[in-house]
Amino acid sequence: MNIYKEGAIMAIRVGMVTKEWPPFVYGGAGVHVTQLAFALRERRDISLEVHCFGDARADAVGYPTPEPFRNSNAALQAIATDLQIAENLKNVDLVHTHTWYANLAGQVASNLYSIPHIMSAHSLEPLRPWKAEQLGGGYQLSSWAEKSAIESAAAIIAVSNSMRNDVLASYPSIDPTKVHTILNGVDTQYFAPLSNPHLLEKYAITGPYALFVGRITRQKGLAHLLRAWQNVPAEYGLVLAAGNPDEPAIGEEVAELIAQLQKTRKNIWWIKEMMPHDELQAVLTDAQLFLCPSIYEPLGIVNLEAMACATAVLASAVGGIPEVVKDGVTGELVTYTSDAPTFENDLAEAISRLMTQPDLLLQYGEAGRARAVNEFGWAAIAKKTFDLYTSVLR
């Protein structure tokens, strides 16, 4: 173990590797690593350096795609970037990577410099076969990179108990004692109730509305929600903060479904650009109901953000979502089934029923805020992460 003293405290030197880093954060994994890094940097027993994809930032070392790979498949670009990052991890005590995009950097650095590699599993490639639409043959590369890294890692962090079960089922050769559940968290000061009627005027949002926030990807179930909304009473509005489609086919499908709804309803609002935080916070706060119709979700950090803003949640009961959304307490859950019409009908029924019960939604929202504050704070998550770091360095 190669560590140094910072004052009177021994500080572990950690290399954190991530594709996403502010201002380029587009998903839950990016939110997670940003908040975790902030919480770890608050500790005096860790010296943290962040290595991210893209241009350099003031608080991170950036790595643009190497020139020979600028026009390559996205998976090959990621691997080329990982090799650059790995070369610069020689002066850390351990490396901690997030998502398959970064995993190979950790594995290569571990082999080169004999340092432990810890990886956080935010999702798993074997459970996302639709990624083949986005990456083509690169899906085989991403799957190989994840499998190679996860099977050789010193420890794996699962962001929910459901994800831990998925890791062990997808990679049965892994020693179960290496897989540790450390739940996602939410900054309940950054995400807190903040109503802003003027913002609603900016987007011309009027009347009671439900809200969806997320990338346009099959994983998030947006197409299911849009088909379900055809059977929701027209008096209820729908705000979609949705952009950055994974690939053209799903982007075109979602755009067509939204256009069909907008032909007969004036209260369908599509916000395609990533919203500034204060605007996102406001539309979360002022929504009567937050919707998460995912078909696969290791945890669903966006549900925590909605709960922290005291908004009731209706979500599909997949992955780690039931570990966050307490059915009948902070919101309600809908059973997901691959029978699309059944799932969509169940979604429409639940949305329609809940939107008629504003007092119940307020009750769910208050309970959600309390749960987010009491059970998902980042300081506690940073402490558990630090404890894992020290355990692999012994």
C-alpha cells in the first residue's frame, strides 16, 4: 500500500475514472460519480483525482478521443481513450471506475501498476441488448470490456441489492464476497422543493401535469409512456424533459409518438435541451406526479431527485426502483411486463387514478422528501466507499 501523509492523516490516493463529468453529464451514472467525488473530496483521508472523457476541466483531467479514432465506432473510441487514461494512473493507490466506458482503464492500470481496481456497476451490458442498435458491433466490444473488468476487479460496488443480484447472475464466476451494495444517493440541498411559477410561464406550462425526465433510450420506457398517455384524460398535462436519443430509430419513434399526442392535446410539452439545474428543480417541484416507466433500472437516481423535491413518484417495479420508491408510501409501483399493451394499460390506469387524488400525491411527496433526506445522504455513502477502499488495500 503506497500512501502519504496529509497533515497527521494518512490519505489514500484514488484515481476516479468516468466518461461523464460536469458540464457533460447526461445520465444517472454521471450524477452519481459527480456527487460521490464531491463527498469524497470533503474527507481529509482521501486525495482524489478525476480522469474523464473529453476536454480538460478545472477539477478533472480530460482525455479527448485520440485523433486516429475520431471516426471509429463509439465502443472503439472508448477503449482507445481508456488506454490513454490507464497510462496516467501510475501514481495512485487504487483506481475506481464507473460504467463499461471506463472499466478497461481500471483493469489495464491494475495490471500495469499492481494496484487494486474497484468498479461501480450502474448497469450491465448483458441486460441491455438494445444497445446493439446504438453501438452495432461495438456492443460486442462493450460487453467484452465489462466482462473482462468485472471478473478481474478487486471489488465491485452494486448501486442496489437488485443490481448485486444481477451482477452475480450475469457473471456467475465472480466471488459473491467481492460484490458490495452501496446505494446511490441524492444531494437533498441541491434537490429540494423550489416552486417557480414564472418558469412554468416560460415554457407555457399550465394546469396539473405529470413529468418525465430522462434520455431517449429504450431502457427508460418513454415510448411505453407515450402510448399509455393516449388513455389518460386530456385535462392532465405531460411535460417531457427528454433528449439525447441513443440512436436514430428510437429518436424517430419517440418524436412521432409525441407528435401524435400533440395533434389532439395542447398540454404536451417537450423540452429537448438539457435544462439548467434551477429549472429542472422547479419543474420537478411543481409536477403533481413524476413518472419513471423504465424497463430496466439498476436504481433510478432520478426518482430520488423527484422525491427530494417532494414530488410523488409512479414507477415501474424493475431493478432497484422498489428499494427507493416505497409502494404506497412515497409513490406507487406498476408491474413491468414484456406484454407491451398490458404494461401500457396499467400505466395509464395508475396515472389517471393518481392524478385525481391531489391530497394523496402531496402525502406521497412529503414522505418521499423525508425518505431522501434520512436514508440517501452522500456523506454516509462516501464513508461506506472509503471503508471499501481501505479493505482492498489491506
